[in-house]
Amino acid sequence: MCRIHGHFNAVVSARELREVSLRQRHGGPDSQGGVHGERWSVGGNRLAIMDPSGGDQPYQLLGGRIQTVFNGEIYNHDELRARLRSAGYTFADRCDGSVLPALYHRYGDGFTEHLDGMYAVAILDLRAEPRLLVATDPAGMKPVYYRWDAAAGAFYFSSELPALLAFDAVPATVREAGLDAYLATKTPFGEQTMFAGVDVLPPAATAICDLRSGLRVFRAEPAAPSPVDEESVVPELRETLRAEVHRLLAADAPVASITSGGLDSSLVTAFAAEAAERLHTFNIAYTGTWPSDERHYAETVARHTGTTYHQVLVDPATFPDLVEKVVRHLGQPNADPITLSTHALFAAVRDAGFKVALTGDAADEVFGGYGRMRAATAAAAAGRPWYEAYLDELGVLPAAARTSLYTSEFAAHLRGVPPIPEEASGRLRDGPGTPLRRITEFELRYRLPAYHLRRVDHLSMSSSVEVRLPFCQPSIVHIGRGLPDRLRIAGDEVKTTLRAAAAGLLPDEVLNRPKQPFTLPITAMLAPGWPLWDYAHDTLAAARLRADGLLDPGAVRGLFTDQAARPNDTTALTIWALLIHQVWREQVRGALPGAGSKEVQAA
């Protein structure tokens, strides 16, 4: 696991490259390396997981004419190494990334078809006319942010946004319409970011940049799902998930498991406990008494599976300071309050000596676990509209309510600018298959990588912890995508097939408990007298909002009045989301690494 960066067809100073590397060193503290030519570079910061004494990046072949940097884990590297050795290639170590130059040399641009893992790979090929190739994994677990300057033919990339902004040629230009996109979906979807002219590669993408053709981005479309054998799918899923979890335990560093107390992480923990010699599990909670406290369920799972249980407790009084750190690491707003929990949890995991953690993330997207999916399915079955209601559930608040918060000038600026990219909304609205199948594909293609996986990646790597996600493995996604609707959601029950696969492996009180979100109880915490309330009230003060001209200070003040008198989840989340956005804007204006010395503009 690492952090990578580089550029192509531009003059970049050694000072810039040092700064780019420094700003994502937390994701790769064990070693740093890179190569820098007259108009190109590739570099990486390494978190040593496999073969710590080897794995020096960039990986090289043909005397340095092929240079490779890599972020992620290749789970089938032993198999690939054996195959490549039989073809005459040699390897100096057994690090998973060291197979990549030879794999590219043998198979060309299609080398990713042979990879099983999570990855962002950059390959600089200097054998003839220089070219740069950057590729991402099918689920989008490892992000790549980039700036393409078409006029200059220059390309810049990095694993994190603040690092990308350290290139002098990458402007910190805020995309003003991004506020509406953010409130509509809790973070920008598709390839857009909150910065104008800065994009993120989609899952399963290969970007190729050369002097003759400029930048071309290709995306591999997933194959149509194969229908499952309904009689055997439950045992097939159980054994496939068991095998994937066992395989993902392989590491030359300590591995732990995150257990929220819900079905997904508990099932991963149960399988991991079968194969790990002594598995440690981690759960997070907050000092005091709060709604939706799951620690009892997490402790129950730990006892049932025989793991060593770690309870991480966070004091809500520390949240204002934690907000600043979280927003800085994410580089752009994410409205889920779970971000604070995620950051604190992985800091505790690393403090306890673990560099790798398994989680249950992505099971809801793959197997139909969200209430909004159930509601849309029921509405469609009854012949009622479902599309608009489903979209409203994705966001902080519906479109009409969003508009009521904006200044008249900003509302006018937004006319004709869709908050969700047309390609994404079109697939959801008019694509093939049932509404639930379209929703599943939409969640996997757009929401999961943008809203969920980038958050997990950035906030785990902020503490130098690699997260592995069994439910993102292609074999698991293949089964999930092939399920008919009734094996995803049956009446009021979600994740029907996954729940059946877990039967007998987990305590009944965990298996049969109602689903609840693993998040911060902000409705209770955003109340007069609590530190988070005072912090939000100060940050969203009228004078600070007027400086940007986006939000109506009176409308925002009304949110605080309503929350104090009649606390509710929607108002609390709206205040939270606006707080995060304001903190981010002010960091971009001054303190966010890479933006402090630049003129922040609006686009």
C-alpha cells in the first residue's frame, strides 16, 4: 500500500515533487522513492505490507526504460510471479508490486486484466516515444486524482487532492456548483471533484498520455451479470466469502478486523477468526450515553468468535479539532458524520500496532442493504414513482429545500447545472433491468467509489493503515450482481441472500437485529451546550457565509433555531454538511496543504 504521484509533458521542479510527496507521506511512511526526467516523473511513498525489506519503488525493468509506481495490494501476485518466471522474467523480491513491470511488458496495456486486487498503478514507458499509463481497479478502491491541461498537453496526478494541489500548475479553483452537487449526493459523483479542472479516474479505468495523442481515458465495462443458481447460491456465497477473507489475511504485517456489530463486518470477522492465529477486533463508541450505540453487539461478536476485543472511545469534546483534521485529509467535503469515527478508529488501530484491517464495507451496495433500495423496490412494484424519492434519499436534503438555503445569485448560477452527471442519472432512470438492478449498478459504479471507498481509503491511510475489503472482491461482486431482486430484498428484509449465508455463523441477536447506520449521533450532539453546537454556530456565522456569497445567512440561522426547538435528523445533517463545507472552503482559502500559497478562485 502506498501513495503515488507524477506528471507528464511539463516542467516540474524537484521542490514541487518533494512537497507533493510530503503531503501524502502519512499514507506511505516506510520509504519514499521516485524518478524525475526533464518533462516527466513518477514517485511513491510506501507503506510496507508485503516483503518489507524489498519492494523499493519505482519498480524498474529494461534498465529503467519501464518505471512503475503502485498503490494497493495484488492478491494473486504469487501466481503471476510464477507465470512470469516461466516466461523468463526474474524478480529480486516477493513484494506484490514487483510483478507489475514484467506483467505490463508481457501483456501491454491490457495487463490489468490479469490482476486480482485493489490498485492504482502508474507506468512510465520510455522505450520509444515516452508515454504514461495510469490504471485503477474495478471497484475504485484506490483513487487517482488528476489535472489535464489540454492546451499545454500536460498531465499531473496523485493519490490525494492536497498533494495534487502542491503542483504549481494545478490551481485551487473551487467549482462553485459543487456545493449543490455535494448537498445532493453528500460528495461529488462521477469523475468530478470540488475543484474545477481536477478530476478523479473512475473504476476500471486506464488513462494513457503521450505526446502525439494527449490524454485518452478508457473504462472497462463490467460484463453483464450471470444468473445465479438459486438453489446453491447461499452455500456458494458463504464459501466464496470465506475463501476471500482467508486469502486477504496474507500479509507480512499485523492484521486486525473492524467490527461495528452489524451483519457485514461481523461475518468478515467470523471468517477471519477461523484462519487468523489470534485475531484482534476494533469497535468505536463515544464517551457518554448516545442513541444507536452498537458496542454491545460488537462485544457479542468478539466473544462468539474468540477474538481479542478493543473498544475505542472518543470524547465528543474533541470533535471540533477532529473535524479540521478529517476535512484536510479528505481534501473535499464528505457529508457523512462517520468520517470522524473512521479517522479516530484507524488512528487507534495503528496505535495498537496494526497496519492492515479487514472491514465489511460495500456489502450493502452489492447485496441490497439500504432502506432506500427497499423503498424504491416497493414503490416500483406498486406502480408508484421511485426515481425522485430515491435520489432525495441519497442527499443531505431534497432539491427544493437545498435551493431555499442559497442566495439568489447562487441559485441563478445553478440553473441548468445538474447536481448528478447526466450519464449517471440517465443510467439510473432509463437503463436496462428492474429499478433495483439499475439502482445496484448505479450504487456500485458511482456512489460506492465516490462517497464510500475514497472516504475509507483517505481516513485509514491518514494513520498508515491499509484497509482490505472482501465485499469488493470480483468473485463476491459477481455473485451479488447476478442475484434476482427477490434474493436481494424480500418484503421488509434486506440483504436476504447474505443474511442466509451468515446463518449459524453469528449470534441470533446480531444476525436478526434491525439495520442501523454506523455513524455519529449528530442529532443528539448538535444541541445547545455541546461543543459541536458551538463550533458549528461559530463556523456558520453570517459574516463568514457572506464572504462566499453562496448561502443565505438568514436561512442558515433558521436551521439552528429549528434544531434547538425541534431536533430532527434532517436539520442536524444539514447543519453538519454545511459545517464541513465551510471548514473545507476556509482550508482551501488558507490552511489546506497545497492551497495556502495560491489564489483561490471560483469557477
